[in-house]
Amino acid sequence: MKALVTIANYGTGNDRYLKQVLDEYRGMRGNLDIDLVVTSNVAKELGADVEVIVGLPTKNPRSLPFAHKQIFAERRSRYDLFTYVEDDILITQRNIEAFLESTKILAENEYAGFFRTERDASGRIYFPDVHRQYHWDAGSVCSRGGRTFAFFSNEHSGCYILTRDQLDRAIASGGFLVPFHEGRYEPLESAATDPFTQCGFRKLVCISHLEDFIVPHLSNKYAGKECLSAEEFYRQIKALPAVCNNGKPKSTLFPVETRLYHTHWSKNFYEPVQNKLIELVPEGTCTVLSVGCGWGETEKALIDRGIQVKAIPIDSVIAVNAESRGVEIVYTDMARARATLGTERFDCILFSNVLHLVEKPDELLGQFSELLAPGGTMIASAPNVTMVRLLARRYRFGQAAIPKGYAKSGMHATTAPRVRNWFRKAGLTPTKTAYDIVEEGKRTADELSMGLAQPILGSNVYIAASKREKRAAKS
């Protein structure tokens, strides 16, 4: 089998990883006839067995990852296998063999995908592709030839392999040989995901043989930061087949991803503790219901205070991470949520960064307000999408970064007045408002303004409200 490997390598910062990647492919030549091509913006001497192609597809330096596409198209009749890989992704012989075996049993439009891993200084393993709104589709779990596959919503893994037939189909789709672009993903990710996002292939991950499809991300740049540890990740893998067969909801509680540039303001399944939200939980609160719970860090902080916390998770897979933190999970969908909780009442109900993603948030608030105990409090957090922030985003990213109504953008542009209005429509009285200022520079400006600039500087807004007491009928 003759294989073409094209590696994107910008500048010199990753050259130490590039050498390791090249050596790995050189070691495969006893089993595969491999030609190695490196695309770069600078000339390099990488050995007589490596072809270096210098130049960018456009004047934009971020367009380099797209250079491999034309190379594949021009040489497709000469090879059986085509690999695109970033210069710090290590694909092994085991990965290639697993891909070929799975390709035999998958449908024409199904693709056997890879998952990246990283290690921190102590050797702990992380999965950098699992962060923000990216999640498993529990309804996608399927069996093919004795193997189990599932769809993960982040289709980026820094690499892909195509057979000649798959490459032909990708080119014929019209979505492969396209100009440099970005949208849902940034350019680097777009180049590595176009076969799935634009060419008709559905990327499935073989969860029953996952180790065969793991590719190390040698730079380890995200380990221990905004990505999931192996311990948390494998909880999800274990839960996937069970969710498919035990009657639990297979879809998200409500939409989780916006249609904005880089999917900004989507629901973060792995959001850190929302301290400002917790500060609004009244003293003496004994019971809390969290609607749209992610992995449960905020809920755990409440449990650590001795509060009993129940949650309706954003989906049935992330629920296992929240459950491991002591959160009591209520498995239901929005249509059955109210009936499922029956006569239960809660001192406090939380909506953490989900209201802006719901088509009719006031109706949702009204539905759950019935579950508040007398004197109870409802608290919501949402992005603080002020006019100043919108103007800054439009200047930096263009019109695609600006919400243009729920139908087009998949979100409401939320501010404190708008969220308070939703509460009022739901029969609740707003009582407190707070803002979270994340950036250090903005904190200084906040101090100088003596807090008056918080409605402008805050990245998130937090609103607490109480249920209006019904007036007694006149005698």
C-alpha cells in the first residue's frame, strides 16, 4: 500500500515535534510505502526522504494548513492512502491499521476518527478535544462489525486519514478544494475537519477500541487547563452504551451551541465554579435544583456547604461527571421535567448560562417557578452582551460574531435588563444583580470606577429573583 503523508509545519517552534513525527513514519516503511511531504512557510532541510514545499495558499499566515488539499488532489492517482497531520500529532502504525480495519466495516459516509491525548508534567493524561460545548451524542451509539462507535461533536483531532476512494468522494462533494476559511472552527481546525463538516462524512469514534484511535498531541499545551482528564473522560465512555439502552434522554436538554463565529457564547459543559452565582444563594438554603447542569463544579461547591443538590443535566452523559461529585441526577427531558419532579419544592433553583440558548426563556422560568418553596429564590447567569462588547467583537471578527436574533444566531443577546424582564414575565421579582469581571485589566477599571462600570465591564451577569406572593382576594 502506497501512502502520502502531508505535515503542516509553520515556523520553527514545533521542529522538535516534527522530527519525532517524521521518525515515526520512517519506522513504518517496512510495512507501508510512504512518501513524506512537509508544507511550511520557510525552507528547511529535513532529509533526502522528505519533500519540503514552501509557500502559503494566501497572504494570511494562518492559511498554511490548507496547503495539503491541492497536493492530495494533484497526486490522488498515485497513492492508496492520504494522511494530513499537524506537526505535533503522532500517528502510529497501530492507528493506521485500526483505521483501515474500521473503514472496512463502516458505511460509505461513515469515517473512523481519532482522539488526541496530552500529558502534564506528572504524567496525568488529558483529552484536549473535550472542552467547552463539545459532547457525545448518546443517540449516535451504534454497532458495526462487532465494534461500538459514537459521534463526538468536536470533529477536530489535528489529523485525518483518507483512502483514495474517500478522497475522491470528498473532492467530488465540492467541499474539499475550498479556499482558506474559518467559521465554526478557527483556520487550523477548519483545515482538519473539512472532510466531515463539508464533504458528507460522519466522523465516528470507536469507543469499544478507543486506545487504537488515540494520537498523542506532543506539545501538551492544554494538559491540566481547559480540557478533560482521562479519569473524567472514561466515565463518559463507560456511560455511553448504557445511556443508549436504559431509556435515559439521548439528546441535550435544550440547544447548547450558538451559530456565531467560533460558536461563541455556547454552553460550557465544563464551566468552572460560578462563585458570583453561589454568592446569590441565600443563607439558610437547604435544597437546590440546578437546571441544565454540566459537569457539576458549581453544584459540588454548594454540596460542600451542606446543601442538598439535585440537577437536571444538560445531557445524560455529562451527568456521570456531575454524579461523581455528589450531585443527585434527575434524568428527564424538558417536556417531562415538571411532571418528573412532581410535588418537590426547592429553596433555590439555578440556571447557569443556559437561558440565552432557550427560545422562550420566560416560559422556562415560569414553568420551574412552580417548584420554588415559599420564600424561595431563582438565580440565573448569562453572558453580559452589552453594546460595547458587541461593537468590539464586530471590529475584531466582523458581522458573523454578532447575535442577530435567536432564529439566526441560536442565542439571545443577554444583558441584565433583558434577563430581569424574563423573570418579571415569569411572575418573579428580581432582587439582586451581580457581575463577574474576569480580565485583570477590567478589574482595575472597575476599581477606578468604584463599581459603576460593572454593567459594561462584566463578562457575565447574575440575577436573583423571588416568587411574587399572590394577593389575597378581597372579601
